[in-house]
Amino acid sequence: MMTISDQNARPRLIIAGTGSGAGKTTVTLGLMRALAQRGLSVQGFKCGPDYIDPTYHTAVTGRPSRNLDAWMTSPEYVRDTFEKASAGHDISIIEGVMGLYDGKDPLSNTGSTAEIALVTQTPVILVVDVRSMARSAAAIVLGFQQLEPALHIAGVIVNRCGSTGHYTIVKKAIEQMCGIPVVGWLKRDEDMSIPERHLGLVPAIERGELEPLFQRAADVLMEGTDLDLLLELAASAPPLNTADWSPATTADTDSASAETGSNYDSHSDSVIHVNHRHVSYAVQPVIAVARDAAFNFYYPDNLELLEAAGARLQYFSPLAGEDIPTDVDGIYLGGGFPEEFAAEIACNQKFLEGLRQAAQSNMPLFAECGGYMVLGETLTNREGITFEMAGIIPARVQMQKKRAALGYREASGVQDSFLLKKGEVLRGHEFHYSTMTYREEETIPYAYETKGLRGLKQEGYAAGNIVAGYTHVHLGSYPAAARRWVEHCSAYRQERYGSGIITEQ
């Protein structure tokens, strides 16, 4: 069994694809399961903002997977997050996003898997779909090598081979022209298709329905892959030594950060484990966090930053019929799949009435995407059935088959709130299949002005102590927002009980 002798040693690999659909998720899950079956402690990571692949990783490895996104946060933040989360584990497996070089900017590595590989100095295993090709596979790999010479593409796994003979042909071609090993192959297997990413993923995992898929991926991977060679390549990664690391390799990201809003000139404060202030309270403010199959899209970093700012988090499950916990000072409703459980949510009147009472009492209430949808008046699912929701926001939610929005967002506060002052910026992303339609007679108190590839738009809702919107924000992009949120929760508690902040270090 591989063991760690040097605390700075972090055996690690990035599983990257030539494009979306190349098979990197299947390879990642199969590799994680195969290594875990060898008795290794595997820590998973995901490049980019996605919530769903980390959910797969967590199910396979038994430990929370972490997102690494240098655009939403910063290279320093990514580095620190990786170092802390990978410590003590035998190997870290990082799943890429889209194609290796695909990201926010077509002219640089910003927001791409390549950027994370450079920031973390991680060897890359490139997954190539070789259907209907032979020597051309070498041309593809060679192009990926030459586009970014600083990147270490350590090996290749070829996917969807038609036969052992087909594998042998592409292996010879790639190794001759590219000088790196083809460490394995996966045959064409239509039974390993990943389920639709927006339909009931989490409950399927919780019920164990995806276990056969995970095991099948591991079996197919082990059948054609040299795991010992993969472990050698992972162990060849240089020790992580912060003192020797220079962010010069990620200049694209630094410049992209510098061109944004007023609070992006101090990324040194965005490292989750370093430089955050510790606040003590006479009575610790409590934030209730909805967490179940309907509300499950939370960055672990967001929760940790709230705790670092002095909050205590108390989890509850609306789907289990639970009400909002008593004696709390704030509510956090994350994203997820409320449309899949609209009937159950509508039946939990204790939960919905608790939200209404919290809003009326001016308790800080933050909701994003799925949580935002539940704050509306009604939710109509894909089958056209309409359910009554909390009715706090004067709007109706309609699910649609076509995706409504996808992409990175810079969310600037339209007005002062417990999360952002006017003009302050949080970074995040937007991904949803629903639309929110406000009453025509309403003047909408927008929460954010968001900037994406298609320009500027106003979105969300901010009134009283409610902040809600479709944008999934990453508090690591501006930790001051987490501190302000907790301070407002403390002020709410102080107003009720006469206790608040007593010290700040």
C-alpha cells in the first residue's frame, strides 16, 4: 500500500478530457473506486463550479469532494484548499471540467482544468475518445501537449475502443509521436452512461441505485488500465511547497481578477484557512441550513467560512417533515432539486410557515437557485402540476425542458444587504431549468446585477433581510460577505436576547 512519508508529498492526478463527453467522469469514478478497493484513502476534487460531480466523488470515496476554481476564488485560495484537503490522504484525484483548455476565456487558461493543473502542479492524465480513429489520436494528444508547454501531461487513457487490436494501434501511435505512456483503455460500453444531470441525482445515490454504475466503471477501468503505473505518475508530482510556488504561472487569472469590482484587489484575504478573522460572541449565532435531497448544493467552503466567521450551523431536512429549528438567527436555503420534491415541500406547512415568520421577523434569510424557487408563490414542475410554495417573493416559478441559464457570474450588489454592500462583488455561477416570473404590478427589488458572457442583467430579490437569487455564490471570492452575514445574525440575536459580539481578533 502506498503511504505518505513526507507531509509535503501529495500524490495526485488530474483526469482531463479532450472535450465534454470524452469519458473523464467515468474514468474518475472508476479510478476512485478501484484505488479505494486497494485500501487507499482517496480525496476527490472537481475543477470548476459544478456541484454534481463532487456528489458522485463523495459517494465513491466516502469523504466530501472539494471544488477548485481559481476564477471564482483565486490561485492562492485554490492552492490552500488543495493543500489542506489533501493532507493525510494517500492520493488525490482531481476531475477536470469540459476539455482540458476550456474555460472562461478562449484566449487563456482562465477557468480551465489546465489552470488548476498549473496552480497545483499536478500531472495530467488525458482521456481521449478514439472512436473511428487510429493514428489521428496521436495528432490530438500532440496538439494538447503543444498548446501549453508548461503543463505536464503525464499519460493518456483512451476511451471507447472497439477492440484490443484497436487499442494497440492507437497506443503505438500516441507513444511514438508524443513520448508519454498510454496507461489504459476502456472499451465501448453503453451500459456506463451517466444519468441525466438535472434529474433526481442525489436521491438515486442515497438509495444506492448508482452503486452498480460505480462498480462497473471500476471493473472496466481495472480490466484495461495499469493502476501501478498511474500510482507512479501520481507520486511523481512535486512536493507542495508554498514558499517555492510562484503565482506567475497563473497571470491570466490574476489579470482577470484585477479587472473586476472594488473588492477584488485583496485576494490574500480569500484563502479559506489563512487570514480570516475569528469573531467571538457572548451567545453564538446559529444559522439553520436546509440539507436533504431537495437542498444539497452547498460549497463546503461556504459553510466553513460561516463557521470561521463565528456562526454555528444547524442542519435540518424539509423533506423529512422537519420545521426550521427553533432558536436560530439566520436561514440558508441552498440549491438542489426542489422541483422533484415540490409535492413534499408543499405539504410541509411547518417549514413554509417558518420561512414566512422568519421573513416577517427580519431574520437574515439567504436562498440561492432551488432555495430561491421555494420562496416564490408557486412552483410548476415539468409535468405542468403547480404547487404552493412560501409566497415570500411575489413571483411564480415554471420548470422548462430547455436550460434557462448556464455560466460564470460576477454578482454585484444592487443595494445594501446583509450579504453585500451596493457595488460589492461576489463570484459564482448560474445553472437552472426554471424561470421566475414576477407579478406585473410589482417593482422588483433586485439583489444583484450579474455579469456573464451575455452581458449584464439584474436578477434575484433583496428586501428586508432577504437575499435570494439564481446565482450560486462562492463566499471564498469575498469572505467579508460571510463575516457580514454572521454579524447580522448576531445583531438579530442581540435584538432578541441582548447578547452580541464581545471580542474580535
